Amino acid sequence: MALHTSAEAPLPIGEVSRLIGGWIDRLGAIWVEGQITQLSRRPGQGVVFMTLRDPSYDISVSVTCYRQVFDAVADVVSEGARVIAHAKPEWYAPRGQLSLRAVELRPVGVGELLVQLERLKRTLGAEGLFDADRKRRPPFLPHRVGLVCGRASAAERDVLQQARHRWPAVRFEVRNVAVQGVHAVPQVIAAVQELDALDEVDVIIVARGGGSVEDLLPFSDERLVRAVASCRTPVVSAIGHEPDSPLLDLVADVRASTPTDAAKRIVPDVVEELERVRAARDRGLRAIRSLLEREERGLAHALARPVMEHPQRMVEQREAEVDALVARSRRVLGHLLDRADSELAHTRARVVALSPAATLERGYAVLQRTGGAVVRDPREVAGGEELRARVAGGEFAVRVTE
């Protein structure tokens, strides 16, 4: 809409801002590209604020998006990264400021690859391929080590030299494959599966030197990750340098920071092991000596006890105690018998004193009627009745005359 203004009829700046906002509101969402120069993610807020800058024109535009939009790429996007945003232009009339409301963010170049890898990582992690309980510990001293690496590569040289320096008798099964490019994934998978099928191979090392993110992409391929997860032989991942972290590192049983580190983790150092054996032997000897000395002191202490110096003394003491107990028991028994005899004599004397026979001995007689009843009163008998008189010397018959 055309506006008619003049020096006599100017348009207020607020109206101009309102008109600009109305025109911008009619614009649809657009795709824009820029570099993140400022990034603000405040805890607890659902909106992320950032500034996109175009270095070619030295122009910056404020961008806002919901947190879930930014979290989708948060692992690979930070300040300084270039992104592509699908955003709707917005005009803030009170300040006269243009901003963009992003509904989708995409990293540019390597960032996009990292986003794809992050999605694959989450998918495989959800299946449990990276769980710690799936990890297997390699043997202490493998009989034969499988090595998958590039032909005449520095990784192969580092692994072989370091391993043979640590343990000269170690043996290798080397499979040279392409470690980058379109043929890398199928060749590495075939080599790993071939070594896994060999019973004499105790551990497999997949090694490659450092490189760019694109060079290391084969070792994040889903097919290779699943092939390693299905191996029955422990697998060691030695890809790139310490900062590099392909998905093979997560699924492997052991993750080595470099090929040299892989050799150190798999093959023990013969010098260190000999030193450990010597140290263990010294500890064992010291422990045995200490045990013998302690037992010797205990034996000497036991032999120094009186019972060990004069073992018969204990028998003599017990014999004396038995004799004392026997004598005591005899005295007690004699006292008991004497007291019982005295009591019996007193009882006998009392019985004799109270006995009717003793009364008869003093000249008394007992008259009994024919039925055996004792006569106590003269009125109990009649004249002419025959009675029996019992005296100390015997008995005789009597007749009542009066």
C-alpha cells in the first residue's frame, strides 16, 4: 500500500514500525544460513536465544527457538558453528527489531554428519549394543592376536612393534584392508568375521591412524557396528587419536586411544611381569618367614610353660588331689558310721527300757484270758476261770479261786 507523506504530514515512527511488522507478518517461513556468534541456554527456560551472523556482509540477526528444536542438534552445534535454519521472520514493533523464530536447525557440512551419527548412536544404544554388561575382558596373554588395519600403515607398525617389544613371543594374524573409502566397510567386516571364525585367535584389534571426520566414517557404519557386536571373540577398537570417537569404540569390548595403546592393553610387558613375579615371590618369602618366626615364638613360649617342662607334675598334683579326696571321703564315711552306731545304740537302749520284757524281768507277770486278752481289772474274771500267767522265764496256767 502506497503511503502519502510530506514534511507537513509526516508519519509517526510507531506507525512506520507497525506497518513494517504487518508486512513482515505476511512473509512465510524461509531457510537461512549463518554462523552462531552468541548462544544463550538458560536453565529452566523453554526458549533458546542465539545470534546468526553473515560474515560476508557483517550482518547479525537475532534468532529464537524452542528448546526441543535446539536439543535435536545440541550435541554438534555450539558457538562458531554454521547452521541452516527454517525460520519465520518476526518484527518487534516497540523496538523496531527484526528477529527470526526457528522451527528447525540443521548443521552445515561436518555438523550434519555428526547429527546423523548421533541419531544412529541413540538407535543402537537403545538396542543395548553399547551396554557395559556385554563387554568381555580379553585374555591376559593371548596365544594369537588378530589385527585388521591398512596395508603398510603406521597403525600396523605401531601395534606390531609395541606388542613384540612388550612380549617377543606374541603371534599375529594380520588382515590388510581398506580403512577409508567405499570399500572400507565391507572389507573390514569380512576381515573381522574371518578372524572371529579362527579358534586360535583370542582377541581382534581393529586399528587405524588419525584422520578427519569423513575419513573415520567407515568405523561408524551401522553394518560394521552390528558385525562387531555379534563377534564371539573380544574386539579392541583403536581408531584415530584420543579425541576421535567413532561408534566402533562404543560397541567394542575395549576402547584404546591409539593403536600403540591397543598393543599395551592386549599384550603384557614381559619386564613388568617378571618384576611382578619377583615382587610376588619376595612377598611370599617374607610371609612364610614371618609365619615360621611367629610359630617358632609360639612353640618356644609353649615349651617354656611349667606343664611342658615337668609334664609329670600335673599327674602328681592330680594324684595328691585324689589321695586327699579318698582320705576325706573315708573320714566322712567313718564319722557317718560312728554317728549312726551311736544313734542305733541309744535307740536300742530306749527300746529295751520301754520293752514289756524288761518289765517282766523285774518280777512282773501278765495275765491273759483264754482268748488272749490281757486282764487289767479283777472284775474282768470270774471265780474258777483259768488264766495264763506270763513271766520273764515263760508262762504257766492259773485258776481264779476268789
